[in-house]
Amino acid sequence: MKVPPLSERPVTEEEEQAFLAPPSRRKKRPLSARRAALRPWAMGIGLTVLVAVAAVGAYRLGAGIASWSEHPSAAATPTVHPAPMPSASSEPPMSGGYAIGPDGVLVRPAEFAADTYTKPELPEEAKENTERGAEAAAEHYLALLVYAWNTGDTQPFADMSSPTSKFASDYIADITKQYTNGWTYGLESNITHVLRVEPIEANGKDVPEGSILVKFRIESSDGVSCTMTKLDTASTSYESTLTFIMTWTDNGWVETQGRVIGDNEG
């Protein structure tokens, strides 16, 4: 059945009177009735909000679990940044301008290394059984002593010494001790005057047959020496009197006695 428009709908006299009546004359509903009427509406809204909040919470929880599943290490193990360790210096420890080696001894400068010194060669004159031969041999023997101090190689010096020479054994011991925990370079000893070259009579004890006494004046400088980390540098030179007894044996000259006396020794 077709519903007529509102303007054409029949209005009863009671409905018209109720509609046209002023608001003050309208019948008011009790407060309890209004509350009762609102309660189902409010409950419906609250239920809707609760469902929406629950849905959002479930979504966030699911997203968090998915993120943790994709990157478990990031969630389980925090990133640790260790404090940077100080870098170890590659520079060796120093003392007095010299590096200290792993053995605790100052490192010898490369420009004064032992292999920079050439072993003296025996001159031809020193191969002659003459007074001049004994003198040349004594000069060579002194050169071997200087070489031993600057290199630590005492063998050539020992080879030209008599096994009974205390002069030689004392110097070999001193040089060996020096090179046990150190070194020496720059030591020099030069002959300034030849004082005596003459045969000496054998005594059957410490002066063998065929011996010649040779005496020199020498000027010396101790150079630079090191013992562990202690460094000694000679600032001045000094003069001494050096005496050798050279003995011809087995077709060559050997030192059988020696003595050095400094000018300040009295």
C-alpha cells in the first residue's frame, strides 16, 4: 500500500493538540526512565570502544612478535660497544737518545756497528825476524787490541799472544765482560813516539830466547762504551807508555809480556 505524504496524512485531534501544546505543558518522563532508556545505548557504545581497543592492542602485539621473529638477535642481545683500547706504541723505549733493545742493552748505532771496523792485516815487515820486524809486529799487536775493543772480537788478538801473557788474558777478560751486556766503539790508540827497540836477554823464566823489547808513547781515547743502559763517552784523550816483549817463535812474532802505564799513574 502506498504511504501518502506527511502533509496528506490524517492527523487526529489528540495528536494535533499534543504537538501544538507548549513545552511546559508537555508530560516529562521521569529521570529513572530516561536513564533506563540511555543505558542500552551507552552499553552499546562502550562495548564498541572496548572491541576497538582490544583490536588495536592485538595488532600491536602481533606486529611486535613479527618484528622480533624477523630480527631475534636485535631484540635478545643489545649491541655492546667496547671501550677502545689504547694503541700500543710501535716505538722502542729510549734512554739518552738511544733505543733500548729487547735484552735491556742500548742499541748500538748502525753507523758504528762492529762490522764497520776492518780487521788489521799483518804487514810484511812484521813477518821478518829483525828488530824492525819486532817493532812492526808490536804496532800490529796494538792495532789488534784496538780492533778487539771496538768489535768484541778478541780472537785475532789472542792468536798473537802467548798463552802465559797476563797482559793479554786481562784485556781479553775485560773486553769479554764489556760485550756481555754492552759494547764499545770509537776507541783509539795511536803511537806518537818509539822510545826503545832492543834485544832483551832471556832469563829462563818469563823472557824466552829471541825476545826484543819494544816501548812506545801512545795517545788514546776510550770512545763510547755502554753497559746495559749506562753510557760513557770519553771527552778527552790521554797519554801512556806502552811496553811489549815480542818473541820470535814458530816463524812469527808473539807478545809474551806487556805493560801500559798512564802518565797520571806515577
